[in-house]
Amino acid sequence: MHKNVPTVRCAIYTRKSTEEGLDQDFNSLHAQRQAVEAYIVSQKHLGWILVPTQYDDGGFTGANLDRPALQQLLEDIDARRVDVIVVYKVDRLSRSLLDFARLVDRFDQHSVSFVSVTQQFNTTSSLGRLTLNILLSFAQFEREIIGERTRDKMSAARRKGKWVGGMPVLGYDIVAGGGRLIVNDKESRRVQDIFALFVRHRSLAAVVAELTRRRWKTKSWTSQNGTAHAGRDFANASLRRLLTNAIYTGKVEHRGAIYAGEQASIVEPSVWQEVNTELRAGRRTGTAATRVPQNALLAGLLSCKSCKRPMVPTYTAKPGRRYRYYVCKSARQHGWNSCPTKSVPASMIEDSVLDQLRTALRDSGTREQLNVPETLWQSFEQDHGTLVRALVKDVSYDGTTGAVSLNLTRSEDTHEN
């Protein structure tokens, strides 16, 4: 071996689908290993050496990757103990094109090459990489075909009104074995009450507040692998999903179309239609608060002192005017009565922050402590946003007292109005 040739650690992988003949003195695994060892010896001038570990899977199919020796090989690849995988034939590694593509991708992530002795397949050469790309193209085609078949099958099942899986919803349980929904009597009564609450209040926030008061939560369920998923407090988004779900009328929705379902209904269709008409009308009017992170001076800085949650910039629009304010996330998600702070007009709190910052920076000692250049201070009135973003660490608003607390970076002092 030439002194300048780097060492290339080679691992041999062999496989036989059946256990027949494995008890013989010289079986198929031995024959594969012998041929591959001879090939590795022929590449000695390239620095190839054989690793001592043997990766032999006798009596294992190539249709999947559930093979002990292969898994050990993959672990050694992850540990970077191998540089080249050598097999007698490509199908010894895998008979599945998808699995083969995944394996080669994993090899590539660890800079491991793959060589088939009896076929012109060697990813250490340009021709081998070209062959790999062709195989991967077919693998991608196969994946897309499988995806299309799966989507077509699920669409057909939806059109027949069948439950095709997913996270269960409040009011229904999945029968043992899956594939069908049955009504959960206790939960179904809660669902009916939730619809009735919305008909009465006509407000997501008001209903969320009432559900929070009652301590009602979303669906609790256990997955097939035994993982428990506890119910969560309702928020505007989760409540909207419940109220707009056609499954409660005994139907299923797929790609905008509604079909008759196999499950029993919980809510009268007329009630569901009334609620959804109201929700759609509310969305069209655009009266709901909308986030506007642009031009919001305190975006990402302001928090509610009462519930320790962020306050996000929003606005409501009326003909000819836009009213900006900051709203507590807790009040937004769990109802207006869940937080004493609720919201604050944007101009009021932004002016308070600017006044405190202006007062603090008038002192030359404070400016020096905060490393504020004189030119930046002189431009404060024209470009106060730059100083706010540079110096303000966080702002806390107490809705019960109206106090605004401002913390500056690199300073332990807190200024409060």
C-alpha cells in the first residue's frame, strides 16, 4: 500500500432470505463473503481494508429493514466506523427500491460509499453516482404513485362518509379496531351545550370564557401506541374548529364538499347552519382584531403583568378610521374576563414608554452607561423606534393600576409611571 493512500474501512454485508442450508459448512452467506473479500483484496492499492465485524443476516427477507445485522451496520455507520459498504448483489441490501433509496441517502449523510461486486454499482465513481440518481428518480416516482393511491383511497372513503382516521373529536369515540365513530353520551351533551352557548352569546370570546369557568376542555384520548393526550383549555381557534365541524351533523367534509357520514349526528343541522352562518358573517365583516406587527412600536416587548402573557398589537377598523391597541394573549384566547388587563390603546402605552425613555436619556450619565451616541440621542424625536429597539429589554403593563414598567438593557434601573 502506498504511504499517501488513505485507509478505507470496508464492511461486508450478506443476506439470505431463508434459513434453508444455513447449517451447511459452506452456505450462501459464506459464498457471498468469499467473493466480496476477494474484491476488497483487489482494491488494496486504493487503501481498502476489511473491518473485523461480520454483518450476516441469515433467514431474513429483503422486503424490509427489520434485520439485526443490518441495524448493527447502520449503528456503526452512524458511529463513523465504516467508509464503504460492499455487497455481492444490490438486492442483498434491499429488495425494496424505497428502502434502498433511504439507505443510500443515509450512507451519503455519513460520506459512506456503496459497492456491489457483481454489478456495475459503485458510488465512489461518477458512473455509480449516475446509476444511483437514476434509481432515486424511480424511487421518487414510486413514492408519488403510492401517495396518489393513498389520497385517492381516502377521498373515496370520505365520499362514502367513512371515518379515515386522525385525532378524535369531542363527542365521539373510535370503535375498537378503528374505522368508525360512536357517540360518547357525556361528551355529546357538552357539545350540544357549546353550540347553545354560541347561539346565545354570538361571540367566540364569550363562549371561551364560559367554558373556562366551567373547566370544560377539548377531547382527551389515547393513541394506538398507548400515549395519553390530555384535553386542553378551549381557545378561540379550537372553539371555532369545533363549531364548524360538519361531523356533528352526521356528515363529513372533504375538499369543500359535504357528504352523508356513517356516524350518528349530535347537533341539529339547523343549529349547526345557524352557528356557521354567524361565524362566516363575522369573518366577512372584518371586525375581529387583526395582528399588525408592522408599525407596532412595542411588538415583542410588551407583556401583561397580571397573567405574565405577551400583549400583541392589533387593530379594529371602522369607516375612515383604524384604532390600534395591544391585547393580552390570555384574554384573546380564553375570553375577555380571564384577564383584568384585557387591552390598552396603543397610543397611550407607546407615549408612556417614550416619555420614560426620554426622561431617562436626558441624563448624560445614563446615556453614557447605556452607550448611547450623542447623534442617536439628538435624533430621538425623529427616529424613536431605533432607540426603543436598541435599549428597551421589556415593557410590563398592569391593567389594574395603569402602571407601565420599562426595563432598559445593560441597566438594573426600572422606570415606572
